[in-house]
Amino acid sequence: MLVPSRRRFLAGLSSGALAAILPAAPASALALATGFQQGVAEAAARDEVLAAFYRARGLDGIWTGSDGRDVARRNALLAAMAEAPVHGLGVRRHDPEALVRTLRAAATPREQGHAEVEMSRAFLRLAGDLNAGMLVPSKVEDHIKREVLAADPLAVITVFPEEEPVAFLRGLAPTTAEYARLLREKAALEERIAAGGWGPEVPIGKLEPGASGAAVRTLRDRLIDMGRLRPTAGARYDAGLTAAVRQFQADHGLAPDGVAGEGTLREVNASPTDRLRSVLVALERERWNAAPRGSRHVWVNLTDFTAAIMDDDVPTFRTRAVIGATADDRQTPEFSDLMQFMVVNPSWFVPRSIIVNEYLPQLRGNPNAAGHLRITDSSGRVIDRGSVDFSAYSASSFPYAMSQPPGPSNALGVVKFMFPNPWNIYLHDTPAKDLFGRETRAFSHGCIRLADPRGFARHLLARQVRDPEALFDEKLRSGAETRVNLDQPVPVHLEYRTAFTNVRGGLQFRRDVYGRDGRIWAALEVEGVEAAPLRG
């Protein structure tokens, strides 16, 4: 779907008009070649990739000639730039009108050489944005530890001249089903915004089944405009409205009780523009991580507070999760790794940050504090607490380690799932089961706690043993700390999606618990991304 103004722009350049953008060639072919190549060399010199590309071609161009292949490439690039907003890319970054002005202003062979390189620069910028996103994740958000697998720009532009240009440019964007579904939902939201949105907001309060009145009618009308309720009259909170509210709550990570309380109504009152911003961020995130996730993988959506085992993109096991608390030093980072083993009856080796920030202050006042933990020296020997003056140590000088042996009260519970990483993040059990009943579950020091770790373990083991339940229970009854390797390591993806789709279509939204998507959106706005209908 083209933006209207850009559709008209392309229409005005159709029927071979693009072939006439450049001035006619001068009579002297030698002068043309020499001046053009000089311009190419000058313009490409400041860009290592383009300098290498044109050097390998003997400074020959691919865009600005008058033959059919050059014209086809120009047409394809300008059309793809005009369609950039469809992908949620910044308008100012991809301006085909400005590029045409550059081409038309190239009056001499040398200037045409400069225009040739500018076309290649525009191509690489578009290719990079479509393939790997506009932003560098770690520069926008410190907690995103993901390295984007971007295509090599020199390889991209080297291959391009030998390919059909339209198909090549279309193939640069992610080919994942999620990306395609997000594009459809983006278009639908833009149409709804252009049509006036979802109507008046519902007054904040509490609406329950059986209630009636103007506020109930407003709620009903807004859900009808959202496509969540079949058109119906009436001002009573009836069974149909209750079912629609329940489904809305489920699709927004809320307790599906059918009661429209303050939390539910705040989500109902979010505008389609608010939702479109979330979808635009999700598209950028999908470009960051569009590599194959593995036919079997673990998917943890931090905003959803769940962990799932996915088989061919279908969740075959799902459990509630607790993630890192919202304090900056406790937030769970985003990254992908490979789960290699689990540990049944694990010991908990207390991270250094917890030792010095939480336990050392307690030990200074009472050497017997945190008595459930062992304190060991650098040789692993348990120390006599009474013989140590803990008040003599600072956070930087404290020389001891602390750990908790396996047992029913161990902080890691009965099993932990390991995908070794620099941040010491893993999935594990916990004795603090009450937290899983809460709607927002951001309480840990960074690791992912699972509500049903035993089921998670058995599901993982089912592919390698005939009776995974018996194997797990045997290791558990032994009481000994036991490593169980996964015969086939499983990719783990810790993601953060406030907008995502259902496999069968439809959007779900979650709250921006860490504020990360808000920061990403602010950075996208700087790049010219717009969350509004782009009119002609």
C-alpha cells in the first residue's frame, strides 16, 4: 500500500519517464566516461563499501545509464523508497523526490557520477533499514544485548546488479510470518485512525456485569468500533459485553474476569495511534531479530510474563513467569542463546552484586544474618562467621562467596535451566509461588522464575527419554545436585514485545513494563517514523 502522495509521484514518473530524468549524453563518449568516472571516484571515496564496489567495477555505474537495466533499477529503487513508510521506515530517510531532484540537477558527466553514487547510497540505506532496522538496539537501550545479523552491505550491492531489481528489493525485508501479520495490522490501524478512531473514551471507574447507563453504552460502542463486539444497541452490561471484555482482557495480559475496572478501561481508552506506535516498534524489533528462531525454541516475552516452548511456531508448553524488577540494575536483559542443560536440586551461588548490596550490610550488624547461606573463602572452605569482623569490609574488599545448598527452601527451587551467558541469566524454579498470582510479575534480580518448572523440564526431556517424568523425579528424589544435558540444545530468546500477533490473526498488547518501547519509539520518531495516516 503506497502513501497517496508517493503514489501520485510514481504515477507521474511512469511510462518510461524515469528514463528521461538524466540529461542527454554529450557527443564525446570519451569525455562522458572520463568525467563520469571522476565523479564516481570522488563521491565514493568517503565510503569504504561504495569505494570498494565501484573500484571492482572499474568505476562503471549501475543506475544512471540509459539502457533498460539501469532504468529498471532506478524505477525499482524509487518505487521501494516510496513504499518505505509501509514498513514503518522513516520518511526523511527515504525520499524519492529528493533523489529525483539530484538526478535531474546532474548536468555534467562529473555530476552524473556523483548522482550515481548517491543512488547507491540511497539503495544501501534502504536495504539496511529493511533488512536489519534503522536503529542500533544497544545504542537505544542498554538492556538489549542483541547483535543484529545484518547482511553485508558490500555483498548486497555487489549481487544486486545481477538480480531482478523489484524482487530483490522486496526480498530484503523480513520474511517471517510475524512481520507479515504486523504489516497487515499496521495498515488496519492506519485506516481506523483515518476514519476517526474508536470513538469517545470510557469514563474511568468500574463497570460490572448487570450495570447500565451512558458509560456502559460508551464501552459497548468503543468495543464495537474495535471490532471486538458485533453491532448491537442497548445500555446494559449483558453477557455479550461481558464476553467481549473478557477477550479484550486476555488479549492485553489482564486478568479475564469480565469486569471493566480502572486498569481495563485504561487499556480500552488507549487510542489507535498509541497502538500503532507499539506496532511500529514491534516491526523494528522484528527486523532486529528476523533470523530463524529454531524449529523448537524457548520464547520468553518479558512484557507477557510467560515462558513458552515453541515447536514450529506453535506453543506446546506455556507457564507463567516472574521477570526482573523494574529497577535499572534488576531488569532482565534481552538476548538469545542456547539452552544446553538443566540442573536438578541446584545450589544457589549468590551473585556478587546481591552479596555486597544486600547481605554484607546485614552481616555488618549481625554475623549470623542470612543463616541459610554458606560463606566460603577463595578455596571453597566454609568460614566461621564468629571469627570474622564483617564491618571491616567494604563492597569492593569483601573477600568471600556465599551460596545456598540444595533443598526445599533454595532460592532456585528444584531445577534451573542453563544457557550460559555473560549476564548470568537463566530460568529456574522458586519457592515464592505466591508471586505468580499477580497480574504484573516483575520481582526478581534478573533471572526468569517459572510457575511450572517441573512441567517445563519434563516437556524438554520428552524428546530424549521415554519416561521424562520418571527420570526427573528420580534425579529429584536423590537430593543431589545433578546436571542433565539436553541431547539437542534448544535456542532461547528473551524478547520484549508490547505488540504481537496471534498465529490466526489479531493483535495482542502488553504494558511497557520497563519503558523500553517508549525509548525505542522516541528514537524512531527522530528518524522520521510517523504514527498517523500519511495523507497526500
